[in-house]
Amino acid sequence: MGDPDDLFDIYRKDHAAAVLSGPALATALSDTVRRSFTLIEELCADVTRALAQARYTTRLAQPVTDRSSYVRMDRQSESFRDYLRTWSQQRAEKGSGGMHWEAQILVTDHRRTTKEIGIGIAFEWPGTEGEGNLAFVEFWPTGAGVSLPSDARGFQRALVACIIKLEQAGELASVKDRG
């Protein structure tokens, strides 16, 4: 190896080759959003199973909001798929753009009282270096933030902390008294 600057050139060339661009980046961005929402749904289902004795159900609400445009839509709709395709292509072409979305987790207690827990989701810019984190999720009632999928357990803890906060405020009630 000659000059130490050669190492920097090699690094830059390797890094440039590993960076996604164009249609591959647009597809990766779209996949990141879909996989993140799917993971959040699965984690909510896990919390529902864990809290079965308290008779709580948790689920990710269908409507989500893109914070860059404040467009709100149903995640299961065809318009969402179209929007996500355009959203991903725009970010892939520009190499930048807002990646922050809002959603709500719906929590229902045994009395059929439902409360919303607001979350902010910052999607990670995809890379080719294997499976990294997909998103950073912030729970608005407590300010807790977790990276997904690496801190899935932290997500579940943060969701339970929000439920307990709603219990303490008298907005939700467990079947079992925790007193």
C-alpha cells in the first residue's frame, strides 16, 4: 500500500459503491416504512397478549400522517400505497427529505374505553450494510424513545409505561387492581 491517502480513496470508492440510489433507494425507503409499521403492529399484539389478564388491547391505528406534508391517510388504502411510492421516489431523487411520520396506538380497557397514545416515527435512511434499525419511535405521553427493531423490548416497556400513565390519570382501568 503506498500513500495513506490511497486508503481514503479506497474507502470513498467502497462507500460510494455501497450507497443505494435511484429505484433501489426508492424501494428500500418504501420497504422501511412498511416494515416499520408492520413491526409496530406486531409489538402491539405482543403487548396485548402480555396484558391479557388486565384485559387491555393495543393496536396501531390505521391512519398515519406524513409530517413533511401533513397528509393523513389509511395505511391499508390504495392511496397510501400510491403516496408511499411517490414519497419514496421523491426522497430517492433528492437524496433527502422529511422522514417523520405520526401515528396513534389505540388502547382499549375492559370497559371498552379507548384512548390514543401518540407516537412520532423517524424512519432511518436505508443502507446496504445489512439489517440496521428501521425507525426511531417516540412515545409522546412519556417522551420515551426507542430504535426499532433493535430495542423491541424497550418499545413494549414504553407502551406499558404509557398505559400505566393513563391508568394513573383515571382514563383507563385494569380489570385487576394493582394497588
